[in-house]
Amino acid sequence: WDQTAGRPRVPVKVGHACSIEEVGEVQVRPAWVDEETGMYYPKGFRSTRVFPSMVLEGKCSYISSVEEGEAGQPVFCVECADEVGVRITAGSPADCWQQVMVRVTQLRAAKRLKPT
């Protein structure tokens, strides 16, 4: 814990493949609270994790973040180290990662179809 900043020291390792790089700041606004769980989405949150690549065979690093959209709502972003400059954005973290999973699955299917 960082006594001066009043927040956890980062990075915080979560499991073997994920770390929290920035904890972000809680926004006390309706759009920033999940209606089902009551959990807040912290603006500025950023984490990294290792996951199968959407582009190349094998695994790579991904950055997940929570940013503020033009209308003041949270925007969830995922970036893949193998595809610099490309950002997947959505209205929920699950929707972002669903897009990642679709591309990973497509890459794996294409690999299976290639003749050897």
C-alpha cells in the first residue's frame, strides 16, 4: 500500500498471467456502475495479461483499459502487442474480450485448415 498516494502500489500481480498497472479512479456517476453487480468501473484502470494472440501463433501481451467516452460513459479497450495501433473498444469488458476470442478462434480455425 502506498501511504502517500492512498492507493495500492502497482503493478499488482494477479495470478500467473495478469497484472494491474493502474487502479484508476472511481467515478460516482450512474454510467460508471454495473447495474447487475453494483461494481464501479474505475476510470484510468489499466491491466496487462498474456493470452493467445489474435494475429500470430502463440501468446502475446494485451493491455486492457477503462477510458472516458465522448458522452462521459466508460469505454473499455483492449490492445494486442502483436497488432500495434489497433484497439478493440466496447461498452463492457465482456464485449471487448468476446471480440478478442472471436479473432483468436478464427486464427486457430484458419491454422487447422492450412494444408501441411
